[in-house]
Amino acid sequence: MTRILYLMSLLLLVIGLKKTIGQDTNPVNSLLYSNQANLFSDQNIAMDPISIIMPGTAYAGGFGSFLDNPASAALFNTSFGEFGLAYTAVDETAQFANSTRSLSDNQFNLSNAGFVYSFPTQRGSLVVGAGYNQHTVFNRALGFRGRNEQTTITDQFKAPGSTYADIAFNTFAIDYGDEFEDWDESIFRIGFNDFGDYLGIQQQGEIFESGYGGEYSFFAATEFQQDLMVGVSLGILNGRYKYDRLFQEVDNFNDYNSDFIDSNDDGTGDTDVDNILLQDRIRSNYTGFKLRAGAIYRLSDALHLGASYTLGTRMEIEERFDANIQTTFDNGVVFEDELNSEFTYYVEMPSRTSVGFSLNDVNSVTVSASAEYVNYGGTRIDFNDGSLFEDEIAENEFIETNFRSVWNLRGGLQYEVNDGLFLRGGYSYFPSKFENGTDDRSIFSFGTGLSLAPGVQLDLAAQYTVWDEVSSVYDYADYDYSLLPDDAPTATFRSENASREVDRWKMMATIRFSMN
């Protein structure tokens, strides 16, 4: 891996934010390392139909309860195996460039598989288990179409340090800003009487994100003393993330109608740009470890109190980035160029602390609740390359400034209709990770459990999450042309944003087989 490939990938995502005299960019940007680091290192709710409704900090219900508190496994009094599948669908309505468009996406995959074994004991309990639990999905879908009278994505290509600069220049998406060739300019801002004049452009595109995060885990718990349960778990974190952007700008009104581009290299201008198409994608695989410890105290058969702690650990991320720019001219000639890079970096995940209680089987009703503390601003990135040390410092300062600590709140209720039928419902509130963020998430869950045969139980659940956010579609360089012609213009980085209304559904089904 050459150093230039490291730098290319880095500069794509950091976009030179700390190298400008000013910046007004949106931290809610899928291309930023800060966002991806917190996205990959986060642990959401275990995706089994019981745990996703009933927190396991002080209660044992679903196979994924140990993700909330490994001590909860000590409350299992039977051995069982489990296998489950999950389906996730997201619908988003976005406002961008004075227009509104909706887009959807979905994915289907394994949610959990594993076993719990409860050793026969004369007193207390000793329980071990192992398996896989998915706890995070990355499904997003942004669609947009509208006329932008203020900026163009080529204002990103011209930015100082932009990874796209070479392929954009080779495809005439940008060109020299003046005859001295000491700064770059958008192709749509060249040829006017005044520097930076712009007639607007039609923009349209789609951005899809998908993938998952989960753990292969081993856990053990015991009744350490009478009514005091303790447990530990070790998980191997594993996940995949995909980002695909298709972005097109079209001169649909033929506003840019001149013959200043030499498309056949004969020394004479013969055409101008009809449309520019950008296609880029990111493929990330990440691995790491999660170590948890917890305790549950049984005040009575009905009331349990619990607490757990997840250590902050290190995660490795392998990223592959590909981009292609294709420019089509009015005369039908097409120029195309691409770039490819790979990059490996590391993330220090923040620790997590959870406290909770449960009221168990009071008139056939069980209530479970928890509060989890996470300092997202404590996430740290390590580029593992001395030549990138300055960028590493800047990125971590950006995280400290733009991310914050939060308390995630969850509560669930279960009603036992009879020996073979359970009804469940729950609500969770996840505040925004961002300082002054608007994407607080409300999560509604409901499900059922029913006996199919002796020793065989089917659990079903659906989870609905709704939130609003304002996120960056692309960042761009806003030039200060007042310095011309004596000096090259300076750049302030800003964001072209979309307002998004997000509805996400998760549906899960799990079969549990008794092993006793």
C-alpha cells in the first residue's frame, strides 16, 4: 500500500476541514471518519425478538440479554438453542434544493444463533453460552432531485486537497481558474465576466447505505453469592458497511452554451458540458473485541437491580474506496476517469455503563427498564501512520467538539396470557450523538411469544424507529474571490444539506429449542 493511497482515502473523508481559514460543515456526513468511527463502534439493541423489547440489564428473556448485562444469563434455569432471522426496511423523505423525494431500501439476514447451557447445581446457578447476535443495521436511503442555484458538486472537486481533483480535472469537471493556473475552479463558474458567477444546475441522485454489525460471543454467569448474580462476556465484533452514491448534474436548460472546451484536442474549442455523473462507493469491514462484566442483585423474587460495564476497546477497519467521474459534452463526446484506494485504520471505542431494574411476574406482568451512558465524544481514531499524525489530531478534536455523551433509555413490558402465549411492548429513546443534534430517535417495539410444541417456542417482534435529521449531501469549497487577481482565492468549507424524515422497520423471528 503506497502512502499516496492512504492520503487519497483520508482526504476524501476528512475533506480538508482543518486546513481552511474557516468552515461551516455539517458533522452529520456519512463520508467523515468521525461519523463512521461512531457508527461502527456503537452497540444498538440485540436483535432477538425478546431482547429488542425487554432490556436485559436486570432481566433474562432473550438470547441477547447478555449484551445488556452478562450477569442476566445466571437467571436462565433451562438450557436452549436459538436461531433467528431479521428483515429491515427503511423509508426516507428528503427535502433538498427546494424539492422533495422519497426512497426506500431493505435487507434480510441472520439476526442470532447460539445456545445457553445451564449446569445442574444443588444451589445457585452456573450458566454458559455462545453464539452470534446482530445488534446494528446501517440501512439508509436518500433520493434527491432539484435545481440548485447556489452550489454545484464540482465545487467539492475544486477544493484544496480534494481526492477528486485529478479525475475531475481529467474529465473537465474542473479547470484552471485563471491564466496563471495556480487555482482550480468549477467548470460551471468559468467564462463569466466576474469570478465565481454561476447560473445554477439540475442535480439528481441517490445515496444508499447498508450493512450490519454483530458479535460472536462467549459468556458465563453464576450466582456468586445468594441473590447476587455476576457474569462476563467476550465478543468478537464483526461488521460490514456499504456506501453507494450516484450523483448527476445536468444542464437541462442549456444555460452553459459556448464552445470553449476542446473535446478532440485540435487546439480549438468545440463544445461545453451537458452533464457530469459521479459514482463513488465505500466498502468497509471491521473487527474488534468487546469485554463486558455485570452484576444483578435479587432484592426479592419480584424485584431485580442490575448494572453492567462494557470496556472501551480497539477496532480495526479495512476500507476500500472507488470513484468514477463521467462528463458528457453537448456534442456527445464522453470523458471518463476513476480512482481506487484502500486504507486501514483503527478506532478506540468508548466504554458503556448500563443500570436497570425489573419487576418480574407480578400478576402475570413483567416490566424491565434500563439507562445506558455512552460518551460518543470519547471515540478516538488512530490512522497508524506517522505522516498522518496531524490529520489524526484534527479528526479527534473534531469528534470532541461535535459529539457528546448521552443516556439511552429503554423500557419494556411483558404480559403472560397463559403458559404458552406472551405479549410484549416497549419504548426506547436514543438522544442525538451530536452537539445541537436534531436526530433524537424514538423506538417503538411490540411482539409475541408462543409455544409451538413441547420445548419449542416461536418469538416474533417488530420495531419501528422514527427520527428527523439534517445531513450533508456533499461538502464544498466556498471561495473568497475578493483576493483576486493579486492572490488565489481562499476557501471556506460548507455543506449542502438535506432535511430527512426517516422511518425504519425491523422484523424478527426466532425459534428456541429446549435442550433439557
